[in-house]
Amino acid sequence: MGPVRILCLLLIFFLAVGCTAGIGKPREKILPALALIPRDEIPPLADDLDGELLETALGRSIEYYERIAGNNTYGIGGGDITGRELRESLLAFRKILNGFDSDDVKRKKILDTFDVYRATGVDNQGRVLFTGYFESVLRGSLERTDEYRYPIYRTPDDVIVANLGKFSEKYKHEKIIGRLKNGELVPYFNRADIEKAGVLKGRNLELIWVNDPIDLFFMHIQGSGEIKLTDGRSVQVSYAQKNGRPNRMAGYLLDKGKLSKSEMTHQSIKKYLREHPEELSDIFNYNESYVFFRIVENGPIGALGLTLTPGRSIATDLDLFPKGALAFIRLRKPVFDKDGNIKSWETFSRFVLNQDTGGVIKGPGRVDLFCGTGSAAELLAGSLKETGELYFLVKKKEGETGALPVADAGY
């Protein structure tokens, strides 16, 4: 089949899907997700973590901007800003951060140097829902055995990703994922096709085999994992592609009345799955979405193509918020007792970098905080579902009141 015919078939499919799923309709005008706030509304810029992780995260975003040569343009507060300007913002912030001034002087320099934008949130009043995610740790084998029989698949070569924005501006940021069948583009196989019917077996797509289907299911949701192999080595896998099917996660438990909305936490869902192994197939296959992985040297890998930093990397809707930029968050976090039970909640704030995204992290009122790797990170991430505030910091343009001259900003 020639490329012209394939493109024609894709476009016909786009239009057909658009008529039934809303893709073919022009998107409503999106209001700015960030609004510039006056100095007296900027919150205290306190940070609850040590500076080493912040320095690491800053370096990774700076590396990203250097790699893209600063030519990308991002919308912010109703205007545009370039990757070069965002890089300059990070360099200016890092210079202040690494100075020998007191915390109060550093805060004043930040206020003098940066414009601060607040996310408009879910209600246009700045309310943002924060959740957490983590890197799973699983046990695995490079060979299939009776114990290790659940595969982690690489991306099949018949997956086709069609970016609709390449056909028309009104489809910007829309895409579909499918496969060719008898010359026609059709939806890709769903989770039941892959896990129950075994449509990918025999295609040499297995990266690693693991021993726990529940941990594997959650790794699909989290998007990355560390696999401890039987020979003592560890391998990291990261998101590579998905099948394009609806992501309903644990919707089965709500729809079937197994858990109430207030009970839908990571821990309660995992507990239910452990206690009801006979329902695993029905629950898993209700979520048609399926994730394919790749082996990485240093993970987990975020949307910048670089390693995420625990506690300092966030995932947002990158159609709305500038990729790689410096941000500041305020919300509550749980305090656990020695048994892992929540004994209290405390308000915290910190600087973070916008370095990732997610399939369900959509709109100006959603943020996912990367909590790290392992059981402690899982406990924290699984407990976070808090309303808070999200801010972005961008260096004032030259000539604005309070802006530091270029020579003083460190570049």
C-alpha cells in the first residue's frame, strides 16, 4: 500500500472518529492556565527539602533547554515565552540559590527577579488537585518460568501513531493510536486481547517476565519500574508507548460498587486486589489501556527525555504549562506512624520542575508529584489526593521593575 493511500485512509478515519468522539470538532478556546499575580499575593517561598535534589532537577531542565536550542515557544499568562528565556530563568534562580545570602535575602532576590504566575486551577480560583506517583519495584527474570510468567512487552512494530494536528490546526494536540488491518486503520488491541487472548505471544516482544500481576498492573499506571532480576542485577524500564485505548484504571471497583469513592486510594485498591484474586481478570481487563515499555539506563524517564528527580519533578498537562519550567507548589502531605498509618497532615511547600506528563493529568487543575522509588514512595504517592496551589516563576524581562541585570543573573 502506498503512503498516499495510507494517509488518505488515516484522514478518513480521523473524521469518522471525530464525528462520534468529538475529535473532529474544533476545540473550544482554552483560557490561559496561568495568571500573573502581584507581589503581595506571592506566598512565602519556603522549601521543605534539601537543596541537593533541587540542584539536580534544575540541571536536568537546563540540559533539556540546551538540547532544544531554546527555539520552542510556550504560552504563559496569555503571552509567549521561549525556551531560551526559560533557561535564563533557571540560571538566574540557580545563582540565587547557590549564593551565600540568608534565606530572607534570597527570597527578596527571587521576588525582585521573577514574575510569578498562579495556575487558574479547576475553578479559575487557583484550586489544583495534587496526586502522587512513584517508580514500582518488581521481581523479574529474563526467562519465562512457572514463577515468572507475566510479560513486560516492548512496543510492537505494528503500532501506528497518527498526530491529527499535522492534518489540520483544529486537531492540534489530538492523536489516535491504531494498527492496519486489511489496509484499514483500526484501534489497537485492548488489554483483554493482549493478556487474556495472548495476541502478542510468539512475536519476541517480551522484555522481562515478572512474578506479580498486581504489581505489573500498577506499573502500567505509574509508567516506570525497577526490576530486580533473579541473577542479582536490577533493570529499569520506562514508558515507551500505549495502545490508545481508554484508561479507566480501577473504574471497575467503583462501577460495580466494590469500593466507594472515598475508599478509592492506592492502598485500598491494592488490598482489594490481593484479597480477591478471582476477580483480577475482570478488574484488569475493564481498563482497556495497555502500556509498552523500554529498558533505560537511568530512570524513570520523564517527558523531557531525562531522569526524574524524587520530590522535585511534577507532571502536568504540557499543552497548558511550560515544559521544563520552574514551579512552586503548596499543599498538605501525610505524616505516617511506624506502621505506615497516617497519623496527621502538615502543610508544605517547595520548588519543583515541570518535567513530566500523564494520560489522566489534564487541564489547569491537575498535578502529579513524583515521589521516588520503592515502598516509602509508594506509601506517600498512594496517600496524596490534596487540593493545593501551583505557581510558575519566570525571570522578568529586562527593564521591568526589580529585574536583575543580565550580568548579575549569572549568564
